Amino acid sequence: MVLGNFRTNETMSTQRNNFPKLHNALWPGLVGKGSPGAEPCIDLDTMLELTARAEVDGVRFDGVDLFLFAPHTDIDIDADGLKRLADKVTAKGFVIGSVVAPVWPPTGGGSTIGSDDDRRRFVEQVRKACRIAQDLRKLGVRPDGVVRIDSACGVADWAKDPEANQGKVIQAFREACEVAEGFGERLAAEGEICWGGMHSWKQMLNLLEGVNRPKTLGFQADMAHTLLYVLGYNAPEDAILPPGYDWSDPAVLEDALRKLTAALRPWTIDFHVAQNDATVHGSGTHDKTGHHCLPNDPQGKLSIAHHAGFWLRGENGQLTKAIRHVCWDGCMFSNAVMMQTETWNQILGAMIAVRDAHGWRE
């Protein structure tokens, strides 16, 4: 079967692929929730239980990715608390993969384009996150994964002086890399349109190349957000799809995704399976960004298993095997949707399809 510029087998092996591992993000229980006018947070134990209940043809999630912020996981958690967290996760049969550093001002961090003190707080949150990530590895519960960061500033503020502000983001990320290297950790810059200096694929590439620490800083691709990169949301000048693109013509979309992934795939070290309907969505204090949809949403524009291959296979069609686990990020799903077992079965089914098409066995 031809998938863009690569091929996969028409039939599955009698032994299903077991890599990349399948993870669920737990931060959708917190992101865009808990603030005035927003839905309440969903606690960590509930998110773990919802993930553990999911099952499709005997296949379950392998692990979870975490947001290092209370009430889920306090960034200042002590050794005993971390051991309890590890025991709680392993009791569900899971490992821990990537973790998100709470680098934003409301969570104790600071804007990378702010004052020296703001940048110091940003880097300190990265330091704390890397310490937790390293300790989880030492506890044997975290076989792989990255520490995820972003610029902790909005697009409008960044755009007041793009050249100077991009230089500030680059400097903050370089300092964060120094910290991460001391812990043996890698950082993944989240490709999302709501973060200044990371809001378009060209600015994201400019940032990665400007920091120039490819062994330490890579790219985190989320299929919902990268679709908006090709549409040029928040950066019309960097759109790849033509204005008024007709979604009934998949060849144009595939050409756009091919151009996007050729630029960013070599940097990609963390990957989120997702669906998007080509719109933006915000909730609570979270700015509008790529609208995460359920996999089978009738308005979804992505053929998930097919389009995931543009990230998981090289231009020669061969598996890169650069991603040891993939994650589903259901940010800003409603609580009613998240509390349904069928939601997670549908998501798990989509992720299994990605692994069947672009995975391998070890």
C-alpha cells in the first residue's frame, strides 16, 4: 500500500509490533482547567484509572507522560513523594515517558523574552524538571522520554520585536540545554502556534538552528499543531497550503506535509498522535491553539495512521525508529468526553493503527 512517499505491508505480521510504545498524556486533566469559568481539574488518580481501563483487542497503553505541576505532580516533589508516584504508576502496569516542565509565569517559571529574572525562573523550572526526570530513570520507571519546554511567551508579545525576542528565546534555550546536559536529559521544544518564536514552522526551525544543540534540544511534533503550521495560523506568511485550500484534494495536503516534515523531522525526538479539524481552540487560561479532536471526528482533516508516517518514516520510506514511544495529547477535551471509557478505547485504537503501520518489533 502506498502512503505518500513510502510503503507499508498490506497485511500485519502474526506478531504485532511492540514499538513505539503507546502512552497517554495525563496533563489534559489540568491544561485549560481549574481557572475561573473553566471546568474543574481531573486528578492524577482518575486520569491513571481512565488510561488503565482502555483496551482494544487485548492491547493496552504502555505508559503515561506527565505534567510536573500540582495537583498532579508538584515540581518540588521530594524523594519519598517521587517514589510513591513511581509505585502508583507501576501498579497500573505503566512506565513514565516524557515530562512537561512548568516554565510559564503562572506555574513558577518566567517568560524567555522577559527580564533576566524571568529567564532565571524559566531555567530553574527546567532544572527541577530535569532532576525529577533523572530520578525517575534511576527508580527504573522511566526507560525513555524527554523534558518538554516552550518559550513561555505569547505570539503578540514576541511580535513586538521579533529579531530581538527570538534572540532572547534562543539564549534561554541555550541555558536550559546546559542544565539538561548536566542531568543527562534531552529537551523537546513544543511546536505549537500559541508560543512566541515557535508559532510557525519557519520560526521553529530558526529557533532549533539558532540554539544549535541537536544532541540536547529537539522538536516535539503534535499532529494537531503541525497541521496548523501548514495552514499558517498566527504566521500567514509561513503557510504552506494555499489560501482557500480545498480539503477534498489530499495531494496538496500531502505535498505540504512532505515539505514540513522534511524540515522538522530530522529534529523530532517526541511525537504526539492527534486529530485536528483545521480550527483553533482555547480553554480557561490557555490561549487558542490546535483543536484536538477525537480520532473519528467527522470534521477531522487527518488520516491519522497515514499522516503519522510522514513523521515516523524518512524521505526514503524507511522507519527512522527515532521515537521510542508515541503519546496521545487530548488537551482541552471536555471533562464529559474524558470521563468516558469509549473515548480512550477510540484513542488507543488510533494509536495501535499508527504502530501497526509504522512500528517494529523488539
